[in-house]
Amino acid sequence: MSSEKWTVTFQVFRKKAETPGYYDDFKLEVDPDEYVLDGVERVWAFHDRTVTFRHACHHSTCGACGMRVNGVEKLTCITPIREVTHNGGVVRVEPLRNFPVVSDLAVDMGKFYTQMDDVKHAAVTPDVKEAIQPEKRPAGPVSDGLEFPRLSDCIECGLCISACPISASSPDYMGPAVLAGAQQHGISGDAGLLCLVDSEDGAWRCHSAFECSAVCPSFVEPGWRIMDLRRQIVAERIKNMFGGANDKNKPVEVAK
Ligand code: SF4
């Protein structure tokens, strides 16, 4: 943190139930090295307790505090105010796009979480699950230098879906994070997953805008993963054309 002080205007999107949205302005004195989420919390704590927003871990692991900040998707707990405005400037905070707004800055991510389950995305990698069992935890720090291993890379923040132009125009499109989850899991030999992603609203709907990769705070590169998923789909189709390697296609052994 610096000893510098800036006066900035937080322009907060407000919307309750079916009412039309509007913006409320709050003037704040901030340290420019504070994060945008700190500013939103200060608005709530000292100006208006009815402002609704999602937040939890404050260190880019839970993915809860995603918002649009001056028109760009950001994880607000790791976005310094200095990065998005200047002294005397405006910080406009809005809810993520392409999700239903529940209240003000909070969106409903229920459908997205269900889709992540559908493609078998593991929020915690199996070896992390092993490692965090006290009796199985290694004595020293694990290989990435952290005392405790962090979650696998996609934090399910939804920023990529908000930034995706196809999600905006095709509400049934599975979206970047979900398709990236399927790619990470792998579709080889999984007919159900192949059927899900090899569809009109699956991997072929993407128009390669790569806005998803540009905003992802966890370097998942969903755009590139969708391209790789297409490669996996084509490989599966060819494999299946020649008899396939799925268990269901293996020759049945006849008992003698
Ligand atoms: S792929 Fe990246 S931007 Fe999309 S939900 Fe996962 S972490 Fe967030």
C-alpha cells in the first residue's frame, strides 16, 4: 500500500427484482493500491448497506467477486484501483453479463455450476483431495511452493462467459469455462460427454473470439482449450468410425 490518496467516484449498478437498472454514485477517498473490491466493501460499510455483491476469499481462489469494472471483466479482489482509473476518475462496477441479475452486482450462477458438474469438472484435483487429508499431507511444502496446494486452475468465476460474444447472443451455448472443463477432463471413451460437447450448442458454436482467454484471471486459456476439444472430438469420431476404442465397442469375449 502507498501513502498516496485519490478521490474517485464508484458508480455502482443497482437493480432489485424486476425494476430497471440504474447507477448510484459514491465518492470515496482511496489508496490507489487498494483493490476494487475494497472500494465496493467501503460503499457497503459506510454509505449504503443495501448494495448487494458476492465475495468470499479475497485472494483469487473462490471466484465469487467477478464484476465488470469500467466495461471489462475483472476479479475485483486482485484488481488495484490504480489499474482501472486515475485520481478524480470513475470506477464503474456492474454485474457480469450473460447471467441473470439477482440483486445489484450479484448474479445467479446456478446453471453454470450445474453445467460444470455435467462435464465432470473437478473443482479440486483428485491428488489435492488426497494431499489435504491430514494423515496423507506431505511433511514439507508441496511442489508449487505453497504450504497447502491450491485448487485446480479454473476457479469458476464466470468472467469468460460474461466476456463471450456468443454467450451473449446464444443463451443455450455451453460457454467457454464449461467446454474448457470438458477438455480438461478429456472425452476419450466417454460417449455421454462426447455427445454433450459435439453438438450445436457445444464446441462448434464458438467463433474463436478469444475474449474468454483475454479476461481469465487463472490463465486457463479457455479459447485454446475449445480448439483442442474440437481436435479431441474429431479424433473420437474417426476412432468410432473404425470400430472405436470405447469399452462398449471392444469385441466381446465368448465363453467356451
Ligand atoms: S475459465 Fe477462467 S474466466 Fe472462465 S470461469 Fe474458469 S477461471 Fe473464470
